[in-house]
Amino acid sequence: MTQEIPALTGAQKTKLRGLGQVAPDAAWVGKEGITPEFLAELNKQLAARELVKLRFTGGQDRHARAALTEQIETAAPCLCVGGVGKTALFWRPGPDGAQLLA
């Protein structure tokens, strides 16, 4: 799956972070890190809703979380639009375009 992720403006990222505030956690990364099962679930969630809140539950420090975030962006493909503590928000436009940004 090779999809070009468009660059977002600051205002678009702010809008997505606002939507993410009330979104439930939809995916979790544990001690195992990024597994094929995790990527399959993340891709399914991104296809269904564009914006996914992910929680790091494996006790990773902030440097490990930053590295995992970059790996997820490359492997999924998606864009991290915000991260605070042990949560991160990932966005990818849906098959019909970026409905959340309309």
C-alpha cells in the first residue's frame, strides 16, 4: 500500500488534535513494539476513521516512543499530527479524501 500523505498546515493539525482530544484510544503498542498484527489493525482503523489515537503501553521512554512514532509513520503510511506523553495521534486521508479536514 503506497499512498502519498499530503503535508498539513498548522491549522489543519490543530483541528485534528482537537478532534483527537475526545477520541478513544483505538490502538496500543506494547513491549513487542510494531508487529504485523499491530500494523494490520492500525491500517484497518485508519481506513475506517482517518484519525487514530494510539497509546504506548510497553513502558517505553520518550526517545523510544519518538522512534516508534517514526517507524509507524513509515510502515503504515500515515502522519503523526500530535503526541503528548504516552499517546499519539495518527492521520491518513481516507479513500474518499480527507473528510475530517473538509
